[in-house]
Amino acid sequence: MVFFTQMMAVAEIKNYNKYQKEKYRWTFGNDQEMARYMPEESDNYDPTIKGLVAAPEGWHTGPDAQSTSYAPQEITNGGVRLSISDLQENKDHLMPAQYLEQIIKEMEKNFNRDIPAGMATESLSHNKVKLKGDRATVAVKIIILGYPAISNITVYPVGNQQMRFIEFFIEDDTDLIQRYQGIANKMIEEQYVIDHAHKK
């Protein structure tokens, strides 16, 4: 299972030397740094070729591990990011809510394991998993590098044995949420329509 929440950059720190340093730096407030999590810019990258939603005007996009990431061009500190996973196998035939609960459990387990000093997630809480049709959603509140953030996660099935995982990560800032939450919601809805059109 693949996780695209901002904090899961920690899981890749072990392999940090495999990547060019300048491509995978992420700052969040002041000058503290974390590996990864600014979308790698690619002038020729077109997510629609992979059956994904196009980047909104003023956003850039690029491949990131087993996902495609989108971020506003004007936000340069990694504080706003939407990630859409490649289709994930659902070998255990879990319902969306079960699949999401499993993700949360694994997130909680990994937050407190092998985390370098200064990069720990200081708190983790989440509301109840909500269902809307065949979609399961949850909002996870965290403190990362001393700054509050929210990870909104959406999971839904595509076909019989695959799941789509979408995460909208944003700094817990009223102005940022007002500016970008609606755009992210629209992108998620558009991706859902695309995936269901492909199912037919």
C-alpha cells in the first residue's frame, strides 16, 4: 500500500541518498527542511495521459514515486499539495472504509518509527471515516516540524480489485484553506468522474 501524506516523506529518508538533494527538499516554515515533497517540475509532464485530471491554471505537476502530485506555483514551501496515486491493488477485497482505516493504522505505526530528530510528527488525530457513495474520506490533523497541517484523504474503488488514493495536504491556515480547498475538491470530483467513466 502506498502513502502520499506529507509526513510519509520520512519513509523515504532511509533511501535519501538515491535522490538528487536539490530535487527533494521541502521547507515548512522558517528554514527547517525535510526530504522530498515538492512536486518534481516537468515541462513535458501531462497527467491526462495517465488518465488523471489536468493541473488547474497556476498549478504545476509532476511524477512522485507511485503518484502524481500537484501544487500551486505560488506556494513554494510545500504547504499545499494534492497527490493522486496510481491505481492500488486491493487484494483483500476491502471496502473503501476498511481500506482507509488500514491506511490510518499503518500511518500511526510509521509515525513513531525510525524518525530522525527534528522531523517527528508531534501529534496525530483524525475524525471518523465518512462515506459518500463508494468513497471514504478522512481528515488527519498533524503537527509536522512544529507546524499544524491537515491531510484530507479520499479512497474509492476503480474496477473490482483496485483503489484510487487521493490526498490533499495543506497547512492548517485559514487563508490557505479558503484559497485552495475548493480547487482541491473540484480536482477530486473530476478525477472521480474520469475513473468511473473508465469503468464503464
